Amino acid sequence: MKITLKILMTLLITLLISCGGKEEKKKEGFSYDKKESTKTKTSTTLEKIPASKTVDLKNKGIGPITSISLNPEIDQTMATHGADVFKKMCTACHRVEKKFIGPAPTGILERRSPEWVMNMILNPDEMTQKDPLAKALLIEFNGSPMANQNLSEEDARAVLEYFRTLK
């Protein structure tokens, strides 16, 4: 019995020594509340401009069109033909005024060169593989590649003329 009493006393003393006298620092746990950072944020953070809003008028793209000259006045006959082609071949993925599966063509010639637009229409597969801007658009539009509609250069030029009417 004396041995049992000694063991119990030793355990009790050990327990009292280990539990007493120390203050524990409260650890910060997980919280849904957003806390302000102790670091100051600099105002030089750059906002990432989406590819569909990026302006690049020097890039001519990759494809058969290396140079194109546009008349100052819009050819209404060609633009009407281009509107018909666009409605038949492109409206499954594009809406004139808003982002859909693909970008809206309104104001495209303020952001892209005519050659780039023509090459994207005529050569979308190679453009999305090799052109940095087309690659960025592919990423922005959830990996939905532009379908090659196998348009002739004349039809693609008519669509471009139609795009000129969209402001």
C-alpha cells in the first residue's frame, strides 16, 4: 500500500507541476473574417487587362493575309454580304454587341489590325497555336477555339467590311 501511495503522490505532484504556473499564448485559429494585412499595400498594382480588351494594332497575325488596304469609305454592298455571312456562319458563337462563346466583333478594328482579323477568320487553328494574342483569347474564353468555317478570302474580306460598320 505504501508503494501505491508513493506512486499516486508522484503522479499528483507531476500533474500539478506540469499544469501550473505557465500562461499559454492564444493561438490564432481559422476564421472566415477577413483581417487587414499588417503589410502596407502599394498603389502600383497593375490591373490585368483581358485579351479581348487589349489593343494591339501592330500584330498582323499568322496566315495568308500579310497586307490589306481599306478604303476610307465603307463598301455597303460588301458590308451587306459580310453581314449575311456573319449571320450564317458566326452567330453560333459570336454576338454583335456582347461577349458570348467568343468575343463581340463591335469595335474590333479599334483593337486589332485588319490583317489580324482576316487571319483569325481564315486561319484560326494556327493563330490559336502560335499567335500570343489569339492564345490569350483562347484562355479568356475558357478554351473554346474558333471553328474554321473555311471561308474564302472574299467572304472573310466581306465580314471584315461588315465589322467596319459596327461601332
